[in-house]
Amino acid sequence: MEAAIKRYRIMALLVGVMLLILVFVAMPLRYIGDQPGASAVVSPIHGLLYMVYLVTAFDLYRRAGWPLQKMVLMVAAGLVPFLAFYIERRVVRDARAELEGTAVAAEA
């Protein structure tokens, strides 16, 4: 499960950064500066990374056996600016705690 955590963490950070670039740089350039070039590049990249993020989030969710609410939070993290960083921290902390709990249970 550690590999799934690492994959999720990388994708959450990438999606979070790309969303910030999209919302705070590319979209203002498009609508305020009348320069759609940045948005035309960043939007599809964010969309592709978000799809990969969903796959990695689902993989971690499935391996951890979490309730559906946790998956909904993980999905929302790629849609709301700054939320990806907060949710990533919580999810990784919970996943590692669960991983340590199963490792302790397996030793006993």
C-alpha cells in the first residue's frame, strides 16, 4: 500500500499545483488579459492529470477500504483550489496510520 500512497501523493500535488496555475494565472490571462494561450495549454494538462489522479485516488481508496465519504473528499480535492494540499495531507496521514496498524496486527 505504500506504493499507492506515494502515487496518490505525487498526483495530488501535481493536480493541486496545476489547478492553482489554471485558476490564478491562466484564467485571469484569458478573461482579463484577453490572452487565451495559457489557458489553452494548462486546461487540458490539468484535465489529463486530474483523470490520472482519480485513478490513483480510487486505487488508494480501494486498498485502504475507506468509506465512500473519503473518496468524495479525494475527488473534490482536484476541483477546489488549495483543497488538494489539505486533503492530501489528511489522506496520507490516515493511510500511513492504517498501514502501521495492519503491520502491528500482523506481527501480533
